[in-house]
Amino acid sequence: MKYLDLVASAVILQNTVDMSLAIQTLTAQGYPVNHRFVASLSPYITRHIKRYGDYVVNLQNIPQPFEAAIHLPPEIFEI
């Protein structure tokens, strides 16, 4: 069971990075990002998951540092 927890945590972390990059891309392109919408997002997905699906690990694909990926502009948090 501990391995499933590790996998779930890894998926949630990757979802957080992907969502942060999407928000950064939207703000860089000039789209307004409402802080209320961002607050309602969740990296914990419970639908459309291939629980026992095929997961490919590419060891040649080195991800960028999380510090760069999760940086969000402070203005999206202003009320």
C-alpha cells in the first residue's frame, strides 16, 4: 500500500507543476487569471484516471527544477 501512496503523491506533485505552468503561460500571454478560480483548482484528480494503465517512464527526460515550475505571479492572489 505504501507504493500506491508514493505513486499518488508523485502524480499530485506532477499535476501541481503542470497546473502552475499552465497558469504561468496564461498570464504571460495576457489572459486574466482570477484568484478565485485558481483557489478552486485541485491537483488531486479522482476522475478519468487509468489506475492500472500503462505508465511510461522516460529516464532521458529530465524535468526542470520545481522552483522554476511552481513560481506564480503574486497578482493572481490579490483580491
